[in-house]
Amino acid sequence: MRRFPWATPILLGVLLGGLGWATAVHADPPRPAKQRLLDRVCNLIEAHADQNGLPKDFFARLIWKESRFDPNAVSPVGAEGI
């Protein structure tokens, strides 16, 4: 007969709760919306540069020169930004 039959469930709960806390403490913080947008734009530039046989750096500089990465940019002749 065990001396403290209630000890096992309590100890197990404390250990599992501690593991959950430790995981939450060391998890990556959520990224702000601006950072997610920048990551998405970088991924799109890389993918489309590869698809079209362009160097990634060249393609990124071209977009910067044309529109400063502003999706609302419109040139005097009607060309739109990214």
C-alpha cells in the first residue's frame, strides 16, 4: 500500500505544468505585421527573380529604384509600384 496515493497525480501535474511554462517562455515571440510583410515581399522577390532568371539583388534594386517598394506608387506614364 502506498503511503501518499494523491502525490503521483499532483507531482505529474506540477511537472507537466512546468514543461508548458518553460515552452511558452522560450517560444519565439509573434512577429509584427510589418515584419511579416517584409518577409513576404523578400520571398516573392526571390521566387520571381528565380523564375525569370534574374539575379535576386538586381531585381530587388530595380524594384527599389522604380517604386521604393511602394505598392501605391504610380509613375507619370501610369506604371504601378509593386
